Amino acid sequence: MNETISGVGDPVVTDATKSGGSDVARIAEVEAWLRTQFEAAGKEIPHFEYTPRSIAHLYNLATVSQAKTQASTIVANDFRQKASEYRSQAARIREILENVGLAQESLPSNVVASAQVLANVANLLNIRDTELSSFLVAMGDISLRKTGVEEKRAKVQKESKTLLEYTRKAIARLTYLKRTLAQLEDDVAPCEAQMENWKTNLGVMASKERQYMQQYNNYKALLNRVGYTPEINHGVLVEMAEHRKDLERKTKPILDTLRSYQDLPPDKALAALAIEDKKRQYAAAEKYLEDVLHSALATSD
């Protein structure tokens, strides 16, 4: 649908507008509404293009505007009628007051001022009359509202105190963190120097570790070569040392006898017999030592 409207002239109807009478009726209604609104403002309708979307939007606006205008007209008429009734009632009350001698012109100024204050208070309290009961009800309502406002104020003050306390704690915490940060920044240089020292010491310790590991491996290989086994512990070595001392004590007389033979004149036959005898005794002692060692190892197992 493509139509253009210029000023207050009739719209140009194309083939699209002939598709239904409802669109034409809407265009006519929208045009009439636009003409009314712009003529009331003393302006001409601007140039624009009619499209389905613009027609629907303007139609909705026209419908809402007309409904609100009608509602406002009804309310305005009601207010005018009430104002006329109030004026009539005021004229009647004025006439009655004048008849009883209570006209405003004849009243003292303080009475007029008091009546004006009373009327202002009634308007402030939003009451329709100046009865005492109405004032009491209005004052009670104000007291309740005041109480509610005071409760809200107390709650807000409590929340404000809590937030203030949190803010103080946050500020104190921030100050502490800033002081800690400054202290840490001051400790950076000494810590870096200490770390460099530790790094150097770590290199030395690593070198010492490699050296000690090499020595350990060497000692382990040496122990393996000499036939060391885990069964040879300190207790076994002590026991073997005691047996050795015992054997040395037993073989000492034999060695002394052998040394005494060195002072004798050489006799090959006797010397050979003595040597054979001592060899047998020495072999027996060695066998005894081996038996003791084997028994000690078996006991330790």
C-alpha cells in the first residue's frame, strides 16, 4: 500500500488500497484525526507516505487519543458541574451567613484568619469538612504515617551505621594492606640477596651430594669386593673379635714354643715333625675359627 498525503488534500488511492474497504476507512479516519490535531495547533499536515505499518500505528494512536479525549471531556464536564454546584452552595451559604450577621466583611480579622487557618489545615489533611472527628481521624492517620516514617528512618540509620562500620573496617584493612605492601617492597632487595646466597649454597650442596654419592658407590663396591653382606652387623663383628682374641690367647703358647725351637740346633727330622705338628694345630685352630664364625652367622639369621 503506497499513498502519499500532502497538506490537507485527499490521499492518492492506488491498487493496494482497493484490496479492502477497511483500509480506506482507516485512512479516512486517520486523515480526519490528523487534520483535527494539526488544525488545532495551527499547522499543516506534513508530507509522509502511507504504508501498512504507518496506517496501523496512526490508527492506534488516533483510537487511543480519541478515547482519552472523550474521557477527559467527561471528567472536565463533571468538574464543571461540580464547580457550578459548589458555587451555588457557596452563594447559598454566604446568603445564610449574611442573614444571621456572620458575613466575612462583618467578622473580626482574627476570626477570619482563624477560619482561613482552619480551612488550610483541612486542605492539608485532605478532609472534606471541619468536624473534630475528621481532624482526629486525619491526625491519627498522620501519626501512623509518622510512626512508619520513623521506623523506616531508624532502619535506614541502622543500615547506615552498619555500612559505616564496614567502611571503617575496609579502610583499616586497606591501610594495613598498604603498609604490608610497602614492607614487602622494602624486603624485596634483602630477600633477593638471600635467595642468591641460597642459590649459591644449593649449587655447592648439589656438588657435595654428587661427591658423596660417588664415595658411597665406591664404598659399596669395596664392601662387595671384600664379601660384606647385610648379615654382618655390629654384634657379629664384636663376637668375631672376641673369638679372635680367644684364638690369639690359645695360639700364643704355640707361637712361643715355635720361637723357642729357633734356638735349638737344626735337626731336620725333628724340625719336620715339629712343623707338621704345629701345622695340624694351626689347621685345627682355623677350622675352629670357621666353625665359630658359621655358628655366629647362623645364630644372627
